[in-house]
Amino acid sequence: MSLIGEIELPCEHESPGTARTVVNEWLGKDHPANFSVRLVVSELVTNSVRYASLYTSKGIGLRLYDVGEAVRVEVQDSGAKCAYPKLNAPQSDIENSVREGGRGLFIVEKHSVLWGVTFIQNPLGCIVWAEVPLQEPTPEEFDSNVWA
């Protein structure tokens, strides 16, 4: 596992956009997983801003690793008081069309081969991680239960 890049972001509403820009610079626009990695990073950093900021003003750590056939995304925050992140099942098309939130981890799961959470003691917090494959899924794979 080799480090691609690492940055600490402030716990602010602008941080997801900053994270997408930084990841684009780290990977380059021609990287095969650029879109999916930026999407996963955006969702995880957004969750950190939304939930970790309830407990601290400390920053959000973002790290990307090359793990061979995937890019590992790690987002670390001090949201240790939070429960294990909850994956919301998709609702009906009508409910989804009016919902403004609650799809983040569903998107992360769809664009990752693995994802999870590691709770840490020092510094107190958690790392939400996801492994995004280098090869983007086909539409059939994306919609199938095999990919999810």
C-alpha cells in the first residue's frame, strides 16, 4: 500500500469541494477511477463536516493509497461519539426524488468493492474507508447485486 496523498481539511462546508479538487490533482484527470474516487471522497468528507463538527472543531484527515487494483480512500475525523455509520436503503423513486440527503453511504457502497469504519483511541475518532476499483463498473454491474 503506497500513499498517493494526504491533507488535513478544515471542518467547513467548503471542504468537500476542496477535497474533490485535491484528489483530481493527485490522481490526474486520466486516472481510470478518478470520477468514482472523487465521488466517494466528496460523500465521506460531507458526512464528516455534517456529523463530526457536532463534537469538535478539529480538522478532517483525507488520505489516498494505491492498493493495486483499487484506490483506498480514508477520511478521519473526531466523530467517535457517533454511532456506526448507517447505510440507508434506497426508497421508492418518488421518495428519492424529494429527499435531499441520506444517500451518501449508499453511493459509497455502490462505487466501492469494500468499505468500513475503524474506531481509534489516540487521537480519538474514526476512519471511514473505502476501496474504489480502478476499473469503473459497467451499468449492468452497477445495478446488480453482485457489485453492491
